[in-house]
Amino acid sequence: MDLSAINPVLLIASLMVAATPLLLAAIGELIVERSGVLNLGVEGMMIIGAIAGFAISVETTSPMLGLLAAMGAGAVLSLLFAFLTQFALANQVASGLALTLFGLGLSALMGQSYVGVKPPAMAKLDLPILSDIPVLGPIFFSHDPVLYFGIALTAAVWWFLKKSRAGLILRAVGESHDAAHALGYNVIRVRILAIMFGGACAGLGGAYISLIRVPQWTEGMTAGIGWIALALVVFASWKPWRVLLGAYLFGGINVLQLNLQAAGIAIPVEYLAMSPYLITILVLVIMSADKSGAPASLGRTFHASQ
Amino acid sequence: MTTPLLSIKGLTKAYPGVVANDDVSFDIGQSEVHALLGENGAGKSTLVKMIYGLVKPDSGTMTWQGKSFTPADPKTARASGVAMVFQHFSLFDALKVSENVALGMENPPPMRDLARKIRRVSETYGLPLDPNRIVGDLSAGERQRVEIIRCLLQDPKLLIMDEPTSVLTPQEVDILFKTLNKLRDEGTSILYISHKLEEIRKLCDHATILRLGKNVGECVPAETSARDMAELMVGDTLQTPTRSTEKTGDVVLDVSGLTLEPTSPFGTTLKNIHFTVSAGEILGIGGVAGNGQDELLSALSGESLTWPDAVKVKGQDVANLGPNARRERGILCAPEERLGHAAAPDMSLTENALLTGAIRENLTNNGFVNWASTNDFAKSIIERFDVRTPGTHVAARALSGGNLQKFVIGREVLQRPEVLVVNQPTWGVDAAAAAAIRQALLDLAAEGAAIVVISQDLDELMEISDRFGALNEGRLSDIRPAAGLTVDEIGLMMGGAHGMEVAHVGDEEKEGAEA
């Protein structure tokens, strides 16, 4: 066992990378759930984003186009969910599960010819002077643009929900769709836009794994991150900054336990592998002890009967 | 005569199987309080939804200040100057008062200015309200203030109020009326929907009466007796329930020191409740909705278990027994919510009869259901209580509110309870059916049952109860004989005006003139 092999600067830098896909997917799902819709298809939308982003950036050799394609693919897949639940009034839980299974299958089919291919590398954001600061430079100022986008998105979502009128309408729809309808707001339109936003975020999160974090394509490579994102939204009490905190905590412990495994620490690998899940849930459960609850209309089907 | 503010001609709206409005015409003048009167299901709500742009009429026209008026959605209606206070509040529990107000406005000012405006308007009209409070924590009366202030901030020309007083104490009603009179003096017209005749006689300049979707008459309420209006509304002469005996027996139900935490997040805690009910007696429990009525019913029915000795029947402690064990001892209940609490919506009437009747009517045998006798039991409820339905195989959901209410009350009454607890027994029921239900309760008491009637309809409680108490924030007032209680006394028992003040618009103008 050699703990000195773990470099704390690299550790913190890599935990931010590990947390970003989770953060993106969870922030998207937070908006969806705040509008009163429970979309369990996050995992499916992520993996579709992962393969769509991978394929497009390999074909065009532009990682940027790949990321855009991933967002588009996630949003298009989420439209299927929106159609099922908002127009056909299908059950949201069943539709979401179907979306995940469909996404996993479709991505495997699409990705057959991309196994083993190397994608074009995403340029890191080069910030002269800032990147050269010792310790702080590698930790905060030498990452890819998507990582910063994820943090900016968290701030934007917080501002949107807290301060903007559109955010207030979104929360109102999630609280009581009947009352929102009676006041003349278009519940279905608000929800479809929220679902598409969630799809785009999940797609981007998936592409971040296949293009930046790993980077390669393997079947089922999102490995349950979508499910963690769903749990994270609940345990973060539907609050954006807590989602960020939970994602970084999860990413951090995940990177740490991998480092511990590599260092050969005398704890069975299985315990180390389950630790990020356990600790993240434990911390967020303690934090969610205040009574801020779920959106009251979450998961309920809306139909304007009169 | 000047042009009316809103003129309605030949408005018709049909839903599959029912014509909600059939060729309705009337005018609302400038600065007029116009009453829309009718029983549940007469089409009042559909009519105002058309004015508010939530529902499109099939035919007919509306004219607003001389111009054609066809609001496509509530936004257009609000832009013209129509504002509406809903019967079932269109509020968001988890949001703040100011956010709720902002959602009902077209172009709300920034939150800080809005909070200041809410404070000012609420003080001017005697409806104190803190813009930063969460709506879910407010009482029913305070919630209504949020709705009213939301409307007032838009300077409406026409204010629609759908059954506004059903959640208020008599004192709060008085203050609301003063606010409405103030608004009328300032030039606002009000369309006031209610079935409470005395209120309409006190407040309204003109009344239109609807029955089964048709306009059946108009009158000047101050010059028409309540009885005449009631008969126009019902289309029939009214039977008043009569009680046969006045004697009561031994104490049957004894509740002492009942304290109970609510099960729902915005529920009310019951605090140290004491009362007794004797055989042959009806105890009426009044109070504004949300002051512990549901919790009291669940403590008596056995849905919530309580401390030992808090609930005793004939001297035996039942506080620790569930609903079925209490049914065995003759304690039966009919909760307020018909669909989903008193009856399972998608199950047939036979199955619903089985759900509470199995024990006392011996409808099961070694775990097997005796469907023949269950069906007979359901049939006897339908016959005895005049439930209008094609048969016992019909799903509970398919019955109208009044018919289902007769069924769920009848189901308990026919099981010969020793203690019967009913919550809102005639809520949403037409006058004739309500009279029948009240008569059944009186007859049951005459046969020696102890009955607790929880209701928000004070007239009903005064009509049938022997003694009266009121719930206020989870506490029960002293129990007093019902005969001879005045409206003022009842109002004080219900908690008075809950911190409301009389509108002082005039004062402010005076101050403004002095300054």
C-alpha cells in the first residue's frame, strides 16, 4: 500500500471531470421534475447522447458538433417520452423505463461500427497565466469547456427557478397543474419544453463520457449514471446547488476509491466500489431532513377535462 | 339606461350527456352586484368559466361594454378586466403569497415592489396578509384573501366570486361584504355566485336564477323572500325536516383529552378535545374547513389511533381499535370525500356496500363473500334512500354527487349504528336530497343512536343538532345547546374574524386629501 502515490491535485482535478456527466443529467432532470414530470428515461437519453455525439464527432472530426448532436439526440428521444405521457396520457413510470430500455438497445445497434475507434480530442480551455498558477491552475483552470458549462448551467438553472417569471410558471405547473390551467397557463407546452431540456442535458452528459472522460465507445458505457442522477435529484430536495454538491461528492469519492484500489489498500474492492453510492446517499439524506418536499404534481397525468 | 358592462345572450354549452347551459341570457350593469343563483349542477360554474375564457360556448354571444366579447383564454379575459375568485382555490401550496399573486397577473412588477403593493392593497381593504408566507400554511380565509388581492391588483371591472363564503366565519363574511360594497362604490361590478339566499338578499342588487342550465327567473333579492327564491331554484316546494322526540339517554360516546398529530403535511393538530354524546342526541360540530374536521373524523372512525381512553364508547376504551373493530362495536362513519374515501370510485355499488357493511350485515362467510346478500343490502340502500341509478352494478364514479352521498350515508344508517359520525353529510347535494339526508339522521337519533355531524353549513347544524360546538385551529369550543344560539355567538365560537379588519378605503382617501 502506498498512499503517497495519490496526487491530491490530480485527484481534485479528476473528480470534477468524473462529476460532470452526473451533474449535467441531474440538472436536466431537476427541471423536468420541477415541472411535475417524472422521466425515468435519463439513462436511455444519456447513452443515446453518448453514441450520437461519438458518431458525429468521429465523422466530422469536430467534437463541438458531436456535443451539439448529442444534445439534439437526447432532446429528440425525450420528445418520444413527451408524446407518450403528455398526449397519449401514458403512465410516466412505465414510459420512462421503456425509454431507458429503448435507448440502451438503439445505442448498441448504432454503435456497432464505432467500437475501438478513437474520437477527436476536445481542446482544453487554455487560460494563459491562470492555468500556470501552481496547484490552483491544474485544479480549476485547465479543463474542457463542458465542465465549466456544467457549473454555469447550475447557476443559470438556480437563477431561472428563483428569479425569473418563466421559472415561477414552471414551478407553478409542477405544484398544481389544475390551478395553473385555471389561471390560463399552457401546462402541456411548459412540460414538453422542460422534458426536451432534460433530454438535451442528459444527451450532453452522455457525450461527455464517450468523448471526454473515457474517451471511446463501449456498449452500456453510461453504467447507471442516469439512475444515480435520478436519485440525486430526489436527495438534493430539487435544489440546483445541492445537486452540484451531490455530484461532486459522488465524483470525488468515486475517484478516491479508484485511487485507493490502485494503491492496493487492504479493503475489499467491492466495499470501495459501493462507497460512492452509500456516502452520497447518506450525506444527501441528512441534508434533505428539512421539509422541502417534492413538487406536488410530480408524476401525475394532466388532462384539461373542461 | 346606460349600456350594461356585460350582456349575455342565448349562451349554450353542452357536454356529452348533459346540457350545462341552455340559452342563458342576462345583463350585468356598471357598479352592480349581480347574483347568480342555483343548485349544484345548475350550470353556474360553466357559465362563469365561459366569461373567464376557460370554456368556449357552443352558441350565443357576449357583449362587453357594447363590443363583442369572445375571450379565447383567461389571459384575454383578464386583459379586458375580468377577474375571478375560484371556489376551489387556484393557489399553489408550496409557493409564497407574492408568487401566487404574480402568477395571476399579466405583467407583474418585480417581487419587491409587488410585496409592497400587496401590503398596501391588503391594508386598504382590511384583508391583512404577509406576502412572504407560504400559502400551504394559511387558513382557508387567508387563502381567499390571496385570491381576492390577486384580483384587486388588476383593477378589475368585473369581479367574479364563486361561492366565496363557504369557507368563512359569519364575522369574516361581514367583512368580506363590506369590502365588496366598497368595490361597488368604486365602480366595480361583481358577479356573485352562491346558493346561500340570505347572503344574496343582503348583498346583491339583482339576481338571475338558473335551474338545470336554464335561466328560470330574475328578481331583486331585497324585495323577494328567501323561500320564494329557494322554490324558484329548486322548482318545487321544500320539505323541512321534522324531529319526533326530544329525549336523550345515557352517554354513549365519550371523548376526553383527544390530541392527535395530522397525517398530511398541511393538516391540523387536534388539541385536547373533550365532548360526550348521549343516545338519541345529535351533536353538531361547526367550523371553517381545515380546522381539524378531517382529523377528528379519522380519530373517531379508527383510521388514526390515539392515546388510551381518549375515545370511549359505552364506557369501553376503543382508542386503540382500527375501523373494522369499531364497526363491530357499532361505531360507523361517513367521511367528507365521497370518491376515494367514503367510496371506491371504480367499484360497483354492491362492492362498495360490502366494504363497510361486511361485518355488521354478515356479508362474508369464512372469508368468502356472500354476493347475493351483499346485492340485497345494496338494493335496500338504493330503495330506502331513493338513490337514482340504473342498478347495483353501476360504478360509484358514475353516480352524481348527491346520489352517491345518499348512498354512502344510507349504507351506514341501514347498519343500525350506535354511534354515527358524518362529515359534511349534504355537501354538494341538492336541497331535496339534503332534506332527505337530514331527516334520516333525525330518525336515526330518534331510534336511540348517538350522532356527531361535522359540517360547515351552519343552517344545517342549527336545523338538526341538539347541541353545538365549533372547531377552531384544532381546538373544540365549549359545547352549548343549539336552540337559541345567535349567529354572532356561533361566529365567536368559530374563532371570530381571524384578524381581519373592516375596509378603510375612505380613511386613506381622507389622509391623502389632507396630505
